[in-house]
Amino acid sequence: MSNNNGQSKYDYPVSELLKRFSGYLFKHKKVMIFDLICASFTTVCDLTLPMIMRFITNEGISGEGVLSIQLVLKLGALYFVLRLVDVLAGFYMAYNGHVMGTHIETDMRSDAYKHLQKLSFTYYNNTKIGQIMGRITNDLFDVTEFAHHCPEEFLIAIIKTVISFVILVRIDLKLTLIVFAVIPVMLFVCININLKFRVIQRAQRVQVGELNANIEESLLGQKVVKAFTNEDLEEAKFEKNNLIFLKIKKDYYKVMAWFHTGNKIFEALLYLLVLVFGSLFLVSGRINAGDLVAYLLYISTLITTIKRIIEFSEQFQRGITGIDRFLQIMDADIEIFDSENARELKDVHGDIEFKDVTFEYPDDHNEVFKNLNLKIKAGEKVAIVGPSGGGKTTLLNLIPRFYDIISGEIILDGDSIKNYTLKSLRKNIGMVQQDVYLFSGTVYDNISYGRPDATEEEVKEAARRAGALEFVEELKDGFNTYIGERGVKLSGGQKQRISIARVFLKNPPIIILDEATSALDNESEYKVAEALQELSKGRTTITVAHRLSTIQNSDRILVLTEEGITEEGTHEELLEKNGMYRKFYDMANKLS
């Protein structure tokens, strides 16, 4: 669960993050194992050179004639073969290792997207889309490098450290103990700095999400921004978030500067110890020249290894942060799900009943209904009116289980809607809303979204029945006309008729109309109303409307307030009651 700033209630230790991530890693264990074998080969190749140089130096200084041209050529050939193995192993690691990481990233992104499809409206009400976008894109980019390099770098470090230590101890135990006494201090300092890295990395990711959300909101609302001439306000909001991001980045680079400075200090200290004590031991005869050369090369290898691990730790923290934010999505509660014995909803008649239904929104716990009772017969056309905040749209959202009720039951054709699978329940319900959402694409794409397997003839017939065929055929490319993001190239009435065509194609037995004409002009309203009347024939239809003219022919009209259903009847019956509906009607007449 997340709040709108992308902060999570989960605080995962690194051990749990690695444990959860290992499931994705082990799906590609064959590639990973061979990658680690290749890493071992490259490590052995690196560790062989100091031993060859030690042998050549000692034999060359001794002057005993053991070091011949033939032997040098053999050693050169050996080193050439080792380097060839190193090159081939390095190619495998560079290509297949990264491809493995990309597969893991892809698997994680797919799982995150699938999980997001299962989350309820409550999650989206409280989490910014920019934050979600950041988590399934940018955050998972770093996982690719992490997945490939994490096991590889640690294996190389362990092999090089252990073998170098063993060889160095055999060369000179005292010098090795002096040098290795510095390493625990070095690691302690680096680990503490790394903890700061993780905190800053997380803050940085959250702020990137804020920037994404800010940009997305501002760009999608460009008409409102320009209409109110609030460009300066939007720029100020963006600048504020941008400066926060700048501060986080400055903090990050400050820690990074200390990190690299510390590394250089310890690196210099290690070389200084070897230089001073190695030279003293050479003068005193404890070690010979070849041993000192090998010692310096192994210390160089060891320092390079430590530097790689320390530098990788920055990448490690980015990867860990990416996994952390990925798990925040995966662990978000699925609040609406199929019950264990849920069955397919088939042969729907459309009888709907609310029995003692109590509902409150999960995030703010504001009670909307208490013990609400309502019966709607199959094929009946019911309209709902009432003041804003009375729960009209909420009531509609409960039928397809966009939210689950607190208590009571919603019954469809004699059984609780919770006993049907979500997919089959929603498949039998068609919704037309005031705020039409059309996808970026063509007119055809958006209508066929109602039933992707529909034929071209069926799509055109749906458009005809929705009153959209005429204007669609007049468009430049007809059904293949690109309508822009959210259908920006179409008028409100055109968008609404395409959304109705989408429902016609779906052909559900239950229709829900949520203020489907309230944002339209008179001409568009008339055309859309005709389409809706055609759509409602033979179906259970529930309509929420502010314009009473569109619902006067309903079989029954309900007045819904905070106290529940206070009036019901036909248009004429409610006028005679002289209650709240009459007030709405008289008010509408004054405004018309």
C-alpha cells in the first residue's frame, strides 16, 4: 500500500529483498551458472600473471640459467591461452549475462503490470500514476545490471580475495597481516556510506515519480492551464519539485564524493604499507625481489577487486532500491478478488437487488450507505437522481464490484455478485460514463475494444446503432482515423457515441449510464440520447442523470440522498408527491 507520494508502508531488509529477487534469478539458473563459471575463468587468468612474473623475476636474478628463451615462449603461450579464455568468457558475460538481466527485468515488469490490473480503485485513488510509471520503467532498468553483476562481482571478489590472501600469506605472513588489518576498517567505512546511499537512492526515486506525476498532470491538463493562464503557476510547481530533486542529487553526489575519496585514501594506505614494509623486508632479506614484485601485483589485484566491489555497491544500491520499489507494487493488497468457489455468470436476466447494503470508502472510511435496500427487475429502466454527494455514482460502481461493500448483499439473478467471477460479472455489464476515456489509436481500435474478436461488419453495425457511423465515415480516414490521446481530435458528442458503440459491440444484458449526456450540447445530447434509448432496449438499465429530461420515460425514478432512497416512482407520480424530485424539476425548468 502506498500513499500518493509513493511512500510505502513496507520497509524491507536487504536480506528479504534478495530472497524475493532470487526467485526471478533462479528462473535463469543455467545461464547464471555458466556466467559464474566464466567469471571464475577470468578471475583465474588475472591471478596467474603475478605468479608468472614472480617466477621470471626470481629466475632472471638468480642467473642459474633456468630461464631460457624456450621457457619464456612457453610461459608467453600459456598466458596467451589464458587471455584467450578470458576474452571468450568475458564476451559470454557481457552478452548473455546482460540478456539474462534483461529477461529478469522483463519478467518483473510483466508481473508488476499484471498485479496492477488486479488492484482496486482505492489503490489508484491514493497513488500517483507518475510514481507507478517510474517503478515499472526506470526502477527496473537498474535491475538489469544488478541481476547480471551482483552474483558475478561477489564471486570474483571472493575468489580473488581468498586466493590472493593464501598466496600472500605464503609469501610473507607478517606483511600480509599488516596489509589485511586495514581492509576491515575500509569495509566498515564503505558499508556505512552505502547505507546513506540507499536512503538517498530511495528519496531520489520517489522524487523522480513526483516529477513524472507533475509533468503528466500538467501536460494532460494543458487546456485548463491555458484557459486560466496559469502557466506561471505550473512552472512554479514544477520548479519546486525540480529544486527538491536537485537537492537530493547534490546530497547523493556529496556522499559519492566522500565514498570515492575514502577509497583513494585506503588505496594509498595499502600501497604505502606494501612499499614501506615490503622494502624493509627486502633489505633485511625476509623476501626476495620476485616475491616483492608478485606481492605488489597481488596487492594491486586485491585493491582493484575491492574498488570494483565498492564501485559496484553504488550499482547494488540502485538495484536494491529498484527491487524495493517493485515489491511495493507486488505487495499492494488485492482488495477485490474472486472467491474460492466463484462461478461463471451465464444466461443473465438482469434482476438486481441491494439487501441491507452498507458501504464506506476503504481509505477515508466515510460512510456512503447504511442498510440500503433496492430491487430492480430484469429489463427495467431505472433512473437515479439526487443531490451531489448522495452516492449515485458509488451505487453504480458497486454493481460491477469496483468496490466491495462492508455488509449486506448485492444479488444478481438470485445469487450474490461475490459468487460470480469478476471477469464474467463485468463482461455482462456495459458502462457509459460522463468522462469518456478513449485510447490513443483509431476509431476502429476504440470501438472494437468492446469485443476485440469482432468482425469489421460487427464494428460498423455497432457504430451505426450508436449513431456514430455517419460522422465516422466523414472523417479523413474513416474508421482508421487516428483520434489522438484520449480522443482529443473528436468533439464531446462524437467521443460519447464511440463509447456507446463500444458497449453496443459488447452487447451486455445490463447497462449502467452515469451522467452520459450531462457534458454535451443540446444537439449532441439529442443524438446521444437516441443512441442510449436504442442501447437500453431489452436490457436492465440504470441511469444517473442531472438532466431530468433524459429520464422522464424511465420505468422508475429513485431519489437518492445521504439518508438513502427517499422517493421513488414514475416521473408523473413523483411530481404529484411534491417532494425533492419536484424541487429538482422546477429548478431545471427555471434554468432552461
